[in-house]
Amino acid sequence: MPTCEYNKFPIYYGGSSNEKVGCFLYDPANEFFIIGGNTTSEDFAPAQNNHGFLIAVDLDANWQWGKFFYNMSYAVSEISGCKMSSDGSSLTLMGQGNSLPLYMELLTIDGSVLQFISIFWHLASDTVVPVY
């Protein structure tokens, strides 16, 4: 059974503006707490616009990795939810990028992306109804 020293928590991360958490879970395989969400802090994210973030810390509150994600030329602006796979091998993230929904699957050991799916819409030629 994993143990942690409670005097090492809380941990503090972020910048001078706002950070909102949309994902908080425990990864038992790697013994990490994984925390993700949205930041508007230009001294935390690469720029002042909204950026989704994801970090992992171990049971001693040591930073293991942290990520900001991009698809082509725009940032993932928000991570709004997460779910560990049933076998504990990967993490599924839901969020937004370019004001559109997205799905990501990644490895929790280092945050590397396995899948990135973004839903784009286009206008049909004879109507103004968006098609997804």
C-alpha cells in the first residue's frame, strides 16, 4: 500500500492569474497524482491565452512531468475531464482546442500522447448547417 507524508502537501503550482482544475486522479500503477485543467497565467503557460495543462506529481509531491498540448497552430485551451483506462495503461482526456471538442489518450508515466482526435466542422455547400 503506498504511503505519503502529509507534511509534503499541499503543493503549489500555477501563475499569477487563474488556474482551474478539470481533472484530478490517482494513477496507482505509477503512484502519481495527475492534475489538469485550464490556465490564463502568462507566467505559467507559454502565452497569455487559455492553455490546457496536465501535471503529474509523485506521493512525495515531487514534480514528475508537466505538459501543454497543441494541435497544429492552436493550443488545447482546456482539459475538462479525465478517466483512467480500465486496465490502468492509459489516461483519456476530454477538452477543447480552437473552440471545438477534443479527445486525447496518453501514457501517464511521461505524458506522451497516444491519440489526439479533434472534431472540426465545415459548412455544406448548399446550406449553412455545420457538419461534424
